[in-house]
Amino acid sequence: MQRQEIPIQSLQIIIAAFGLGVVAFLAVALGIGPVSPPAEGQEGITLYILIVGGAVVTSAVPAVLFMRRRSEASLAPRRAEALEEVRAGRVPPELASSTIMGAAVGEGIGLLGVVAYLLEGRGLALFLVGLGLAAVASHFPTLERLKERVERLGRASY
């Protein structure tokens, strides 16, 4: 199987689409409002969704970090070649896949927050949306971020 680098602009579009999907869904949710406003004095389903979502995220994040480390470790032996690819505006598949996985977790967090807001309209759910969007943004691939990740390969222990 032949390795195929991805142009950095393509990866940027993919990651931006994760965030824009959450923002578009949020705009719709804010426009139509909550399906069922919370009853006075009840925690409702929002708290439940946030707890369950937190548990899912807590279990998903270590898996994503493990896969990221594993894919980057496989890239370490060809660090110099990978650095040249990044400098030329191409992203090695190992970096692209770990970037997409991390942003996808962020998108999931954001969408969970939008669903929680749609169900009851609690502002606490919007915190989850912000957290998800921050996670997506933290995975947005810039040339500098990608170069730093490749340069760290030789110094990190796996």
C-alpha cells in the first residue's frame, strides 16, 4: 500500500468542517429553542447528559491519545522525511489521522452539548459546546503546529 500525504489545506478544510458543523447545528438549536424548557427546581436530563457525556469523553480521550502516540511513533524513524513533507505543505498520513481523530472527539463533545441544549435549554449545555469547539480548534493544523509535532518526535519517549 502506497503512502499518500494530504495537502495541509485539505486537512484544514476537514477540521474546519468539524467545527462549522457544530456551529451550524448550534445556530439551528438557538433559533428553534429548547424542545421542552426545564421544570422549576428539577435538574432534568441536561445534567444526566453532561454526566454521561463526560464519562464517554473521559474514556474516549485516552484512546485518542494512545492512537495519536502510536501513529506518531510509527513516524519517528522517518522524522527528517516527514519534516520535509510538512515544510512542503503536505501532511504525513500518521499526523493527518491523529489530527482528524482528535478533532472528531471535539465535534462529538460539541454536538452532545447542542443536543443537551435542545432538550432543555440550560446554559450549562452551552459550556459543553464551547469545550467541544475549543477541542476542534486545538487540532486545527497550521504549518507551525505540524512542524512542532514532527520535531518533537525525536525528543519524545514512546
